Amino acid sequence: MKIVVPYKWTCDPEEATARADGTVDWSRARPGVSTYDPVAIELARGLAQATGAELIGVTVGAKGVGAAIASKAVLSRGLDRVVVVEDDSLKDAGRADIAAVLAAVVGHIGDVDLVVTGDSSVDVAAKMVPTTLAGLLGWPAVAEVAAVTGQPGTLRVERAIPGGVQTLEISGPAVLAASADAVTPHVPGMKDLLAAGKKPVEHLDLASLKVPARSAVMTVTSRSRPERKARKGQMIDTKDPAAAAAELVKALRGAGAL
Amino acid sequence: MDFELTDEQQLIRDAVREFAESEVAPTAAATDRDHRFPAELVPRMAELNIMGIPYPEKYGGAGGDYVSYMLAAEELARACATTSVILLAHCSLATWPVYHFGTEEQKERYLRDMASGRRLGAFALTEPGAGTDAGATTTTAVLKGDEYVLNGSKIFISNAPYAEIYIVFAKTDTAAAGTRGISAFIVERDTPGFTVGEAEHKLGIRGSSTPPLYFADCHIPKDALLGGEGNGFKVAMQTLDGGRIGIAAQALGIAQAALDAAVGYAKERVQFGKPLAAQQAIQWMIADMATAVDAARLLVYRAAWCVDNGRPYGTEGAMAKLFASEAATRVADRAIQVHGGYGYTEDYPVERNYRDAKITEIYEGTSEVQRMVISRAALR
């Protein structure tokens, strides 16, 4: 069995700062594995340990995604090998472009039984790549996955739905997007970290891949922020706690917060 | 000159930070408040191979370098100074002499368990009348046939109630003056005649249990001798040469935690209509604190680099410990000042940083001893 886990090497917006003109300064942000990708790796690792599957990490992006530290960071979490497509033409690639290259890599690896992705990337959070990838591969896509067990051809997937858990059986390859809290990623041990550099890393040339052609191009034409409402500055006298609580509840109801 | 950490060092630092933030930090305040040894963290650190980072894999260690080990010590101290010293006392003080001075048979018997973290170690040098003056050791080890018989006592022994393997220093030649005639021994827990006393309550690192040890006609096998008879002082001093780099890393972690807290508080607390961080007096305090922490970091990792590159590190380690420990006390003091009255309460972590920092100026060689080492080198 082969399980592919796409991962992203990127900066966390928490480490970026906003300039006075509204643009983002990323200069002090340190790149790392996108926050929810270790959840996907952990979820896939559990299935791989149960089935003996090979666990393959895949990343695509501009120069830097193939840095040795990036590969070691994910390999230390239990992947058997990684495949990297590093090309500056992907610097401003949209989600559909990224999904298309991922689909080509899955085809290059061959005989892939399952793709497990993170919930979304920490920097863009578009939640589009898993479904777009699945569409290109012609596979079902399942989001909010909390657990996966079974073998190729009889995968059993649990996913969170409003008010409960849904269980699915999938008879063929699929793309699963792990929910952000599906599992708690384990902390890599020191030996795993030190051994990660010895695991295989394959660098693929973008030009050599059969990337599916896109039928449409999506461009962001504008962004806007909701207008900031002026603070009401309403003060509540707390001399009488019971009366103050009642007044607070009334104010919150009036504002539509309760 | 390359000041960057290697990929492995960065990843180790990040992994230990992840462990420290998620599993160590949440219990740090309770560990301190209750004077509680966080015994549950030892097997977790063993599971992550943190307990023997610098030792070869063939001996149960992780096969990492000393810089990585110091990064781990720093990150742990940033979350909890107690947890950091549990690791340091075990890895630097107890495991190191077995690795460097042990016979192959001793390494086979003890090193794998110690470097893997399966069995915790302790280092028993200090006595009621022998602190900085280690030569004033009065615990004796008399050879009788195939055994040594230990009599005496030790105090302030980190990890003692939970350790299983103790490196004990005793006089084998009571006629020899001063530091001569001292030998080192590997003593196992539950050896008849060996008891662990009650731990005292301390100002800081309150979860680090440091009770006395008592030896009353304690018989140990002859092959428990470590490093040859009469070589105990050399074993102790060389062990402490490396151990003090670890204490410097611990001090650095404490200082970093205090600085982080001060910066966070200064950005949020508003007085006179603006955050404290907008006030020049606070800005200058933060500048001094940040500079001290960065200087300490450079000294710690320079000393660790010396270890990794086979360079002499006695003076470098002494400089790192002297500077980092005094910086930690100073930075923690300023951090409380930035916090004002709130910093004086247990609701904020800086008072714990302040109490934890002080011991780093004292144990594993006081600042006065470090000054002796450094001046001796400088005046050669």
C-alpha cells in the first residue's frame, strides 16, 4: 500500500507583522512545516503502521521548499521518503496549479492507494487543494477526517459532521483531508531527527511531469475588509453585581452577541 | 564564521521546545508550588531520547552533539528549570563519568540504561563540610578483601530519591592531603548501608529533589571503583568542567523565559495612556536584558562547540556559566521590575524565574570558582 501525504514548507502568519500601509512583513518569520500537515502525517502513520504501507511525503513550490531542513523536518515524523518539486515558476501559483502538480506527482509515484492532506495550509487556509486534487485524479474527496482504518479497497473513514460522526467505506483510492484536531502529532524523538537526513529525497523536474492542463484560471481581483465599527464604550456600574450582570446581558442581547 | 545552527540542531531545538511547551510548561507552576519532583517527565524524556543526547547510539544514547544537548537543556529550562536540572544532573554529572572513565564492563552494565534514560543517575560529591572545597571530603571507602566499605554522608544531591545509579566520591587514602586520595565509585540504589534522607525545601528549583545520602558500613564490590583509585578528584573536576556548560544553558533558558515574559507584559500593560513598551525607561531595560541574553547564548554555544570540536573547554565553560548565571539573576530581577507589583505575585511566572535563577550562580562551581578558573587562564 502507498500513502502520499502532501506537505507545505511555509511561514506562519503569526510570525509576520503588518506594516502601517497594510502590507505584510514576512522578513522575521521562520519557515516551517505548515501547522496541520503533521496531523495528516500522524493520521497516515497510524494507518501505515497497521498495514505496512509506504508513507511518501510530497511537496511542490518555489525555491526553498526542497531545503534539506524541510525534508528532514517531515521525514523525522515518520515518512519513509519524500518527493520534491521545486521550481520558481510555482512562486505565485494558485491552489489549482498546486493541485495539478500534486496530481502529476501522484501519477509519477504510481499505484498510490491514498492521499492524506492537512485540513488547510497555515498561510493561505483556502481548503481547496484536497478537493481540486481529488477531482484531477478522479477520486472521491472526504474532508474533516478524524480516523481511517482498513486496507486498500476497504478503507473505513470516520469524519466529523455537525452533531456527530459519519462513517464511510471507500472501495478505491481517495483523497482525505484530516481535520485539524484528528490526532495529536507526536513529538519526534532525537534519534528520529538525527536519522531523518539518511532517508531518500527525490527531486523531480517540473518540466518532466505530465501536469494536467487547467480549464480555467482563477484570479483574485480585489480584497476588502469589513468597516471597523466604533467602540460604544458603554460602562456598567458594578456596585451591585446582580444588577450589573443583568445590564450586561441586556447590552449583549441588544448587540446580537447573545 | 558561521553562527547558524545545523539543520539537525534546529530541528532538535524545535522538537524539545514543542515537548517543553506542551508537556512540561503546563505543570511547571505546580511542580514549583508543591516542591514536587516531576517523575512522570523522566520516562517521557527517555522515550524522546532526550536523556542521553550526546552519547553514542551503541551505548543507548541518541548520537547527537553537545550543542544539541545544550539546546535541549535551554528549551527545558525555559519551561521549567527543575526539569532541566533533572536532565543535566543525570546526563552531565552521572552518565558522563561512566562514559569517560568507565571500564567496558562498567559501560555494558550501566551506560546503556543511563544514556537511554531507563535508570536515572545522581552525582554525590558535596558534603556538609566539603562544598567548594571538595578536597575536604570526609566520606571514606576502605578496601576490605573484594569490597570497599563506605562511611559518611553527602548533601544537596540532585535526583537522589529517584536515582538508581550514584557516582559517589570518597577518600580511599585518608593519609593523603587535600584533593589527593579521593576515589569515585558507582553505587546502586538499595545497597545495604546506603540510605537517602529527606529533601530540604529550597528557594528555587523546588521540584528538584536534593536530599542527603548516608553511608553506614555500606559494602560495594571492588569493581564499583570508577576511573582508578586516587583519581576521584580528577573525575569530579573533569565532570564538572562539562557540567557547568549545562548549568549555563539552564541559566540561559531561565533568562530567556524572563525576557519573553517582560516583553509580553510591556506590550500589553497600558499606563499613562500607552503601553509600557512605549516608555523609554522600559525600552532601555528590555534592551539591556536582550543584550545579556544574547551574549549568554553566544558564550554557552561557543563552549558547547568547543566540546564538539575537541577543543579545550574548561575556561570557555567557566565563562559561559559565570556570565549566563549572573545574567539570569539580573534579567529575572528586571523582569519583575517591568511587571511591577504583579511581578511580585505567584500569578506571573517571573517570580519563579527569579528564584530559580539564583542557584545557577552557586551549584556545579560557584561564580567565585569560575572567576578563579578564568583568571588562572587569563594570567598564564
